[in-house]
Amino acid sequence: MKRRLVCLTILAAASCAVPRYTERDAPAFSISLWVERNPDLDAQEILQACREWSVKGVVCSLAQSPEVADVRIMAQDSRCTPGKDGNITLAYAYHEGRIELFIPCLRDGNKVDKELLHAVTVHEIGHVAGIWEHVTPGCGPKSPLHPSGQHVCGRAVMNPLADRDLGYVTKTDALAFDLRERGTSLLRQLRRDALGLGANPPPPDCTLLRK
């Protein structure tokens, strides 16, 4: 069965702040990014979004060309049109290492909403790191169970309903990272490249829910 994941983002301030994940794992993985030259994409800002995952041992760097990058990040300037359900696509992340950001849908007026772009980029980097399943904001008996015995659920940057004010890794995201699909992760082991990326199912997409 084909798999397709949907990420919904609500442009609303959070009712209360969600604590960041404050522990810091030793560097264990690397990922290189190539950012397309585009006036709406700042490579250093994209790099900072990737570095939100450094708390889980991820070392991010910029690549000089798309041929040598683990992930290629590109801008899409297609028209921002809501679907039948009112949702607007913000970004796509592909298993083969491509992230497409839909710039018109990330604008607030004539300028890109940098907080929203940051949060979406952190989210999409989480996908290519291997967190292809979204974290549910509500907890229940079917919530994934971490080896520590904790349920992987709650507010997180990897929620299907993303928050422009939640552009960082929470404890829940850290648990989800531990359960990531290693076979489809684009992270490289430091000193030893991960081999065998497995099958490439259809990409997840990140959409914006407007009220």
C-alpha cells in the first residue's frame, strides 16, 4: 500500500511554550545540505534550522554542489492554492534527498515568514533524517512506545499540525528520532557511511491549514 503523510501547520500562537530538549547527544551523524540560490532562501538560515537536530548528535554542513549533497533544498514558486479541504501545501520531502519549499505559501504579505520557514525546514529535515511518521499530539494506547517505556506523543515539531512558534526539537521529537527508520534515513554515520536506503515510497507533504 502506498504511503503518504500530511503535515498541517496552523498560523496561531501557542497557548503555552513547549520546553526544548536540553540534553545533548555526542556527535554521531552528519548530513550535508545544498541550498538552491534563491532570494527567498538563505543558506545560513537553512543551516541553522538543520542544526536544531544537533541535540541528537546530528552535524549539519553546507555542500558546494547538489551532486555531493545528502539533501538538496529548493524553492518552488508555483501558485499557492488551497485544496478541496482548504489545506495549502508548504513543502515536500523526498526519500531520495530532496526538499521542496513552496515559497508563495510561506509568505506573510510580500516577505517570507522566517519563523514559519524555520519551523517547516526543521520538520522536513526530521523527515529525511528518518522520522517519516508524524508524531501525534494526543496520546493513547496505540502511541508508539520508546524503549525507555515512554509513549512517543505530544506537542512536537514533527506533529502533523505544526506550529510556526515551535521550530525546535522537543523531548518528544528526541524520542521519535530514536525510533526513526534507519533504512530510509539520509543521515551518515560519522566515520562510516550508512548503506542501503531501501525503497522510496511517495513523499510526505507539509500543508498549511488556514482558518
